[in-house]
Amino acid sequence: MERPAWAPPGIDISVPSVSRIYDYYLGGSHNFEVDREAARKAMEFVPGLPKVMQANRAFMRRAVRYAVGEGITQFLDIGSGIPTFGNVHEVAQSADPAARVLYVDHDPVAVAHSRAVLEGNENAGVVAADLRKPQDILDSPEADRLLDPDRPVALLLVSVLHFVEDADEPHRAVAELRDALAPGSLLIISHAAYEGIPLPQERVGGAVGVYRDIRNPLVMRTRAEIARFFDGFALVDPGLVKMPEWRPENPVDQEDPYAFSGFAGVGRKA
């Protein structure tokens, strides 16, 4: 297997990565054949997966613009993945050039590519860390440089919590992050769910099985289980809804049916 020049040293390019699979769904070029193979297997069960990811990205951009409109200029994006066009720093800094963005991911390819993309951008940075260990993120030098803990922050957990199993206590991790945020901060979440996918649950389970087989289990939670992540936050209108329904910019009835897979919402800390 030929090793791409952009692949960081020490990366095992024979092991699939969810961030690189996501990059493939979005039409990116920073993925390996092993990632593409896993993505294609999942798409055999759920062919609309790229549409789901596009809807997820569109929600993220709307939520970031909303945050800037609410006066928030600090963004903490955990599970940020590989930067593609229209990522958080581009959306936020186009609305407010002074906006500061900290990306966090545990995939070395995502971190390396983020550093390359952000070179020369003094108001953005990246940390190699894991959502399951919030203190490592909060205590990082980049967090100290970019984020003022006394001012509101927009915390993005977009398409990441469904890769944290219940045994790893995702609600505890979110609560720990919440407690570190200043009043007025926003929590931005999107999360996979069986509800809304225009296929029988048994068939969707085949795609879930692909992620389990590559040792990145995909946890499909119910709306009520996802809502628990907003404990301590007040959901802003329209609440926890299907991704295209969160403050849409275009008629919702024009969206692809797969775009309605899963839930998204934004909460504000009192």
C-alpha cells in the first residue's frame, strides 16, 4: 500500500478512522483506501450516508453563524475531524475576523492536517486530545492561548458523541465541560439516531455493524437520551430537532430524506 506524502509518520494506514471516513463522505481527499472501503461497506446498507454528513455540516455552519450573531467569538470544536471547506474557523472568522477557534481531535491525521490548514492563523489552533478526557483539553496551552474562560464559548460536539459508548461516560464528559464554561456559553450538538432514517432499522444496523467491526462503535441514541446532554443548558428555539429543521435557510421540504437522520440542537448555559 503506497503511503501518501501527507500522512504523518507513525500512522497505521491499514486501520480505518472515523474522521477519514467522514472526510470521504464529504468528498475530501485526506483518506486512505481502507477508509474508503469501510465507507463503501456502510453505504451498501445506507446509501444516503453522504447526504447525512452534508446535512450535518450545514447544521454546523448555521449554528456557528447563530453563535456569532449572539455575540460569541470563542469556539471549542471537539471531535473536529479533518478541516474541509466551510469549517468552523472559516465560518466564524468570515462573520467576525476576531473570532478564536480551538479544534480538538484524537486522530493524528486530522490534527496534522488542521495544523497545516491553520498555519499563519493566529486566532485558531488545534489540540491532540480526546473528548473522554476533558481536563486534557481545558489544561492545554492552546486552550490557555485561545479561550478566555471568563467569557462565553460555543462548544461544538458535532457528530462525535455517537462514537462514545455509554461505558465511557459521555454525559459525565459533557457535564465536566459544561461546568468549565462561562454563563451565556452555547452547546452545539448533532447526534445519530435510528429515528428519521428512511430505511428499516434492521438495515441501518448493517451500517452500524461496519463501524463496530472497525472498532469505532456507532451508538444510536434516542431523542430523550440525546436531550440529556443538554442538562444544565436551556435549549434555544426550535429545540432538539432533525438537522434540516434547525433554523433552516432553505425550504425544508426540498431536503433529501436522508438529511433528517438524527437530531441537532443548541443550548445556552444560564
